[in-house]
Amino acid sequence: MSEYKVKFEVFEGPLDLLLYLIKEEEVDIYEVNLTKLATQFIEYIEMMREFDLEIAGEFLVMASTLMYIKSRELLPVDQRAETEEDEEGADPRWELIRQLVEYKKFKDVAAQLQVLEERQEGIFPRVPGKLEFENTAPVPKPDVSIFDLLNAVNNVLKRFEKRDGTRDIFEDKWTVSEKIEYIIRILSSHEAIRFSELFEDAMSRSEVVCTFLALLELIRLKQLICAQSEDFGEIEIRKRPTSVVVPVAPETPHLTPGTSS
Amino acid sequence: MELKYILESLLFSAQKPLSPAELREVFANAAEQEDADATVKSLKKIKEGELNTALEQLAQDHEAAGRSYRVVCVAGSWQFVTQPEFAPWLKALVGVKARPTRLSQPSLETLAIIAYRQPLTRAEIEQIRGVNVDGVMQTLMERGLVEATGRAEVVGRPSLYGTTTLFLEYFGLKGLEDLPAADELRKIVVVKPPSSPVTADADLATSPPEQLQMPEGGEQKSEAGAPAA
């Protein structure tokens, strides 16, 4: 078998491969010998097949174009099918070269864009501080009682009551301490979260209970406040404004649904 | 008071890049204030052309001063930015910019074609690249660098694509005319060279014998002829 010392690159498409072959030849695109190029192109496809690489249809189309150009050259000039040229309006060789030149230009400019992309990564815009105090909406009064919370959680639990009939029994996957971390995590990225949002993803009654217990625990530890912007409005949970640095894991004993209620 | 320094102060304090139109609005609003003096009032209806001239002048001043920052225009809006060579320290200060991963080679090529030839259809892009661009187009659209801008009035009314403002921001370009070699690539005219393309030796009516042989023989021959592959 012939020995290839060519570094096997992955080519974007047939044009990319052709440009590579032309570069190897170290000739100008306009002066390239298309017959030779056709042979090399086919060799490459053969090699790709040996490596079990999937050969995209575009490569085969290009191969057939090249073979057409090559076969056409085998005919004496006066016997070539003139009609073909008249219909297509262009010499297939010329058409291919035009396409290669165009593609090459865009490939070159893509390299320039890449330089710009890298350069832009190192450029930092000036971000001035805020010029005036933002008129912050008054924080709703923390006047939610335990009964409001219980009502709210009961509403959430109604979702699970409706299911009856056969039931699957799962092990309890949730712990209160896990849920505490979950709530803290949410509130580190959000200013406030609505009560119902907190339970949106809950899969079962016991998960709701766990989350609710975690919420109560965090309120007890004075890390959260619950507030209602209007009577009977949606309860909002937010971090206590003057947040003292809080240890993420409170030193309460490992909580299970039974212990903290 | 020189206009360019007024502009400098505005850009220095602005919360976001400002376009000449936005700057004009600032001048108009300033003149509306009760305590506006003659200078402020005189600039009430400043023309965009004057602003642009002053902004260009300001940018040149900063360039000449050689400080660590510049006034630049990206996507039509002006702002202060640092020079790239200070990136190592700035990265440590503000943390690595939350920037998406760099674009792949196919993405860059496709993006270049769209940028220079917009608006154009997917088929036209494929014709230039010679390969299917569905996957790449999806990536570019998801990243918001490319968008559908309309439909071509041809059979099937395919979508036309163009680049977005984000594209200009991503590459730090003032506008599309700021693209490298814009004039040349906007419409590539390939000038046919005087001699026709070389396929076989010119003085032979038919190709050299090597091409008439069976594929295997041809391969060996051409390999010998090719420079060290």
C-alpha cells in the first residue's frame, strides 16, 4: 500500500480539501493542474474510506465533477460536446476555480474574524457606578403569620390530594437539610421568590412537607423573611435585608421531617 | 468648552454605550433645564454630523495619548474600553468575562459569508461553502449572531439571513463597513486570468498517457509526481 505521511486533517468539505491539496502543491489556484488534483482528491476519498470515515455526499459530488473535468480533457478539443458549454454558459474548470477562489477569500477572512474574536475577549468596557440611587420599591412589610403560611402550604398540598386509586410507594428521598440548601441556593441568585414557585417542582406530598419545614427552619434562624405585598396576595420569600454573614449549614442537628415541627 | 470634552464626560459616566442619536437627546434635554446657560442652549440642536466629528476627534486624542483605555465605537455606540494588553490583570480583577465558547472554524466561515453577503439564503451560503450548513446555522442563530431578515422573492420564498447587532459587539466592530477587507469581499469579482486553467499539458490534444491507465497505475504515477506528500 502507498504510504501517506500527510497529517490527516478533518476537512469541512470538498472545497476545503481541494484548497489543502493546492496548498500542498504550492501553486497558485489559477495555475493548478486540475487533472492531478482530481487524482489526489480521489486518493483522499479512498483513504477516508479505509479509515472508515463517513464520506459526506458533497465529497462524492465533487469527485464526480472532477472526474467529469478529467474525462472531458481526454477528448480532442474538436470532439468535445460543445452544447454542454453553451447550455451551462461556463467551462466546468473555470467554474470550479471561481468557486475555490471565492471560498478561499472567505476562509481567510474567517481567520481574521477569529483574531478579532480573541482580541475582543481581552477588552473590558468601563462600567461606571450608578449615578443615582435607584428608587427601590418599598420592601413589603413582613407581616405574614404562621397561619398564612399554613394556608398557603395547604393550597399547594391540594395538588396531591386529587390523586387517588393506586399509589406507588417511594422511599423518602428528601431531607430538610437538603431543602434548606436548595432554598438558600435559589435566593442567592434571586432577590425574591414566590411561595408557589418554591413548590413548583415538588413531586410528592412528602417533598412539599420537607420544603415547607426547611422554610420554617430558615425563618426561625432569621435568614429569611416572608412578606405579602397586599392582603391575600401571593407570599414572597426574600433574604433578610441586613444579611449578617450566615453559615450555609446551620448548626442544627440533622433534621428529618419529624424533629422540627 | 470644547464639544469633544462634553462628550467625553458623558461617555465616561454613561451606564451603557451611547449612540449619536442618544447623545443628541442628552444635549436637547440639557438645554431644557431651567439653569441652562448660553453654551448649553447653543448646543440644543447639535447635528449628528458634528457629534460624529467630535467623537472621532476624541477617539484620536485618546489614541495619541497612548493611555490604557480608548474611546471606541462598537455597533454604532460609543464607550470607554481598556486596551487588550491589560487583559491579564483585568481578568484577575473582574473575573473571566462570561463569554460563550469561541466559535468553531465552520461557524466562523459561515458567519463571514453571511456578514459580507447579507442578506442571502441558506442555499447561497451552501453554494459558497460547498457543504451543508444546517447545524452551523442553528448554532449561529442560537447564539444570536445571525437572524432571519426576510424572505427571498424566489420559488419557495426561502428565508434570508443577516448578522445582528450582537455580531458587531462580539467582534468589536463599528459597523459592517468596519469588517476586514469589506469592499473587496462584499462582491467578489473573480477576474478571469488571460490563460485558461491548466488541466493537461497545453500542447497535447489528449491527456498524457498516465491518465489513460487504470486507477491503480495512475495513483502510483501521480504520487511520484507530487511533491513529498
